[in-house]
Amino acid sequence: MALTTAPKDEFVGFRKNIFNVLLLCLMMVAFLTYFVLTPWLKKMSVDFSVTDQTMTSIAAVYELGKVVGVVACGRLGNTHNILYVTLGAMALYAINAAVLYLYLNNGLRFHVTLDFMVFLMLYFPLSALCIAPQFGLAILKKTNSPLSCKRWVMLQGLFACILQGSSIPLAEWAGSIFGWKSEFLCLVFFVSVAACGLYTAATPAHVSRCDAIAQNTQQLLSTDQSVEGYWSKVCKLLFSHNYRTFQVFNLALGTATANMYLLPMYGMMLLTDSVSCRMSESEAADMVGLTFLPNFGARVLSLLLVSRISSEGFVKLGAVILALGPALGFILGALPAMSVSTTFIVVGMITQAGIGFMMPSCKAGALLEVRDEEAAAANSIVKLSQLVFTAVGQAIATLLNGDAYFMRFIIFLLVCNATCAVFLFWSSWMRRKAFARAPASDDLEANSSDLIDGKVAQAKALRQPFSASLETSGKAVRILSWKGVVNLEKDAQCKLFEFYNQYGFGLLECSQTTDDILDMHKLFGRFVTHDFADQFGRVIIDPSVERCSKNVRDAEAEHQPHTDEAYSNDPGTIITMRCEKAASSGGEVMLISAKAMYDAAVANLAPAALEALFSPCLTVSRALPGSDNVDETIISIFTRCSNGQIGVRWRSRDSYVRIIAEDAVAGYEFLEQFIANPQNRLLVKLCPGQMLIVDNTAIIHGRTPFPSNEERRNVRINYYNNGILALVLAQGFNTTR
């Protein structure tokens, strides 16, 4: 079955960036819906002839509406196109806001209570609809590569941080000129322009990727399985041990969000009402605003380092800083000479820095832990974790009289933040321990439903090193058609998954030559774009074609061992290579086990030399034939992944290896010798109709020379492994032997 749109090829260039920017703008609507009114609550209470205390019920209606909106949008996004759900909600939002504006300006006023109740009844659906763009996180996941998704989520955090500091002054300025009722008209204009722009910028590929695929995902592998519903997915994401990392990210996100809201709220009350610190409201507001500067700085730094530090790394760093703030505040608060204002500014600035590191990384990390078809349900949980933790935090702080007792408030933050930090590091340690104690892949049970429903293959299959003597004959899984690869029999599934998870590669065999190979997209997710690829990500590996790299063109020279996209900040995870024509002599694919490389390095290198290979130590570049554009990046050879495994990136020494860090030279040269040793090179001779599937994070591959007068043609597609098999296929390798 040929795909009608390119799932990722159209997500590049100017139009893609416009789409993402407009999506980020719409994601600000939830924030604007309430905070543009906050400067005018007293004025509104006068207009409605209600008390100031009664007027604060707007906040409760707003929060309740958001909870309803999260559940409604999550359920709709599970079965409908999430992009259309968002745009439809924004159309209703604009209509709702326009009706509210007309109601407020029609001069009709009923009984006092009834008048205010009508306003709340109109405001409630507005607060429910405003949450729909927050499912833009799911859209970003579906329409961007993992690294690009992380970058845009972090950029969204920057937008939110800027808006949080500027929305109240802007709302005050607009309201003072046009009146507070005009705020709703401004929202109508903003939402209409952003939504129309988003609809115009969306490509057919965006629409295709945003379609709900829950209806047929499970049926692709088992025709008698029922469709998984929204609440079933929510329960699985919340309670299944297979999603522990997702759950931990949400707990950390809830803690950071609660801190972000509690600090300014209780800071204002403590700074203006405390016996030891009586500031004016404007002075307190300036001091509270100052604490957001480290938050902004941390988000900028995270965005700059997103390709070098994992989401988990940022979250752990943020958690430590988050606990350090109130800990230092507790010490300073105990000193008689230290004022409340000084202590608050220290606590606020340190804590906000931790928030800046944690929040965007928690969101990105949580969403990247789930499959595309679970993105809507996961997005619901992400938003609910923020709402629930904030509400519970406010309730506890109120019960402790945190608005009047500074030290009680600081101790409350310290307990919460320290607990979060300890839990994060404990869960990370437990995950590594579980991987280290997992049984060998020989014990993998032939249970197809387990393979599909969880990370059983990853947890049970420890990668094994291999050498040139590894027996591969008889390991190819035979299928009648490439389309049938998504509906393998149980025995065939286990055979393919077991061998792949054990060694990092697998073989499929099919006599069919049609392009039904494109059904592989369902299994492995979005493909990696390439300058030589067609709209479906296919790169022709043939020295006779017009567009190919010099390593492919030079058939009589060895294509040196490498990992694909070593020059890129966003390399693919899975390589598929289908043979159409094989050279009669030579042209074998060579495979080198990264696990065997690592084990040899551990046994022979000094600890410092080994650790140098985990730091950015190799500057790699690439220039396409006939192009002056050079792609360059600094990579580490080994990387500790968030799943407890280790990944590899490698480029053999050639003109594209620009710089080797001095402390990594010894390790690099040792690995060069290891790779050059024929005993460590497994040679695989692909025949027409055979496909090699390789883990790009666990295997280094190359090609032996073959005569230039012989034909050799392969079709390669690289993937990000965010398809149906994302929870089945192991990635990287373990450190235990």
C-alpha cells in the first residue's frame, strides 16, 4: 500500500517553521484567557456589583473549565484528527469570546446575581475551549523529529515565560485605552488570525500525521484485537510499569508547575502583608518579576544545549536546583538579621532557575516516551498533572497559612522539592538496576501480545556482542509480501524481534518487488529526510545513479564503517536496507557490534580515556557533491541514553572527521584498530528480495569493495523508531556482560 502523503518530508523549510510558530502562538491562548483579566478584577466587581471575593470565583470557573477541556479534547484527539479538533475549538472560542464581548456591551443588566452568573456561564465554555491548543504538544510530536520536537517545546516554554511577565502590563495598557471589556475582542482577533494562519500553513502531510491512528494501530498486528479507547490509554499511561519514565516526567512537571504558580502568588502576599516586610504592591510586583529572569535564562540555555543533553539530564539538574532554593531560604530565614525580602529574592531566583530547566524538558521528555497514537491521551495527562499539582499545592499552602508565615511556606516548598529530587534519582537508579538484572534474550517468551503492549523486548533482551563468526544463515524471516510485514505470524514476530534485540539487526526476505515496502512506515514511524531521498524517504544506494555520495560512487573502495547521519544533530534510529541487485563478487555489508567495541574499550582503556568517549569529542562534517554547504556537528562516540542503555555514533577517519579531542585520541585510535580487525567484522551478503534492519545506535556498518563494472542496488530508508514497534524493539546496548 503506497502512502498518499509524505509523513515528514514536507515538514521542512520555511512553511514548517511558520506552522510551528503559529501553533506556539495558539498555545498561549489558555494563559491569555485568564491573565488578561487579572488587572481588572476590582473594576469588574464594580461593574457587576459584586464583592471582590465573589469576583475571584472567575479563577475557580477557569480551572474547572480547563479540566473539562483537557478530558474532552483528549477524547476527541484519540479518535479524530487532532489538528482539526484544535482548529474547530478555536473557531468556537472566537465565537464564544465575541458573544461575551457583545453581552458585556449591550447595556442590559439583570438582577445582580443573575448578571454575574450569566457572565460565568459564558466564560466557562471559553475556559474549556482555550485548553485545546495545549494539545499542540501532541501535534509537535506527530509532525517533528524527536530533536526538533524538543526544540519547539522548549521554545514554547520561552514564549510562555515571556508572556507571563508581559501579559498583565499589556492587558492593563489595552484595557486602560479601550476598556476592560475590549480584552475579549482582542482575544477574538488574536485567535482568528493565528488559527487561520495555522490552517493555511498546514500541509497535507501535517493533516495526515495528525490523524488519529488508534482505530487501526493494534489491528495492523492482530486483526482480532479491539480498538483501544481513550480511558484505557490513560489508565495504561498512568499505572503501567512500562511507562515509568513517562510517569516520572509528569510528577516532576507537576512539582515544577506548582512552584511556578505558588512563588509569585504567595510572594506577593508575604511581601505586602508580612510584619517584617511591608512593601507596596508595585514594589512587590517588581521583585516577583525579577525572579523570573533566571527562569528565562535556564530555558534559553536548555534550548541551546538541547542536542547535547537529554531531557532527563535537564530534569535532574532542575530538580537539584529546585530543592536548593528553599533549602537555602530555610537557612537564611533562620538568621535574625536576614529580611524576608532578601530571603525571598534568593529563594525565588534559584527556584525559578530550576523551574526553567525542568518544565520544557518534562513536557518534551514525557511526550517522546509514548507512541504517536498515544499522544492525545499523554497530552491530557501532562496538562492534568500541572492542574492537579498546582491545585493541591495551593490548598496545602493555604492550610499552612503560607500567606502569613514565611518559614512555613519555605518548609513546604523544601519538603515537596526535595521529595521530587530524591524520587527522580531513585527512579533513575532503579531503572538502571532493572536493566542490569534483566534476563538474557534466550529467555524471551514467545508472547506476541506482550511484545506489542509493552517494553518487554527492551527489558528482557540484553544486547549480545558478536564477531565475524556469528551464524546468520536461516535467520531471515520469510514473508509473502512486504505488506504482510505488519501482520506477521507469532512465530515470525518472535524470531525477528528476538534476533534483532539480541544482536541489533535482523533480516527479512520477500520475493515481491513492488513498493508495498512503504508499509514499513507503520512499523518504524517517521523517516529521516535526506537530500538524495524521494518523498517517501527512499535513498537509492547505487553508484550508477546521478545523485549519490562519493562513498557510494567509489565502488572499488571500501565504504568505511560508520553510523548513519553522524554529521547530524538528529540522526535516525533504525536503518532498513532492501537489496534489489547484488554484485556477484564483493559488496557485502559489514556489521560491527558497538557492544563488542564498548566491552573491549572497558577492558583495555584507562577510565579517563573511556570517559572521554562519552563527551563531545569528534567534530564531523559533510558536504554533498556539487554543494558548498557543509553540515557539521560535535558528537560523542558513546552516549548514555535515558532508557539506561548506551548508544553509539561513529565516523571512520576521513576528510569529514575534522577534529578529535585530545583526551579522546587514545580511545578513538583503539576503536579504529578494533573496527579494522577482520575478526570483528561480520559480513552479510544481501540477495535480491532481502532486507537488513539495523539499530543505528548499536551497530556500525560499512561495505566491502566490488568491481565497478558490476551492478549493485539497494534501497535505504532510515526511521526515528516512533511507529508501532517503538515499544518492542530494543535501542542501544547495555553495559553488563
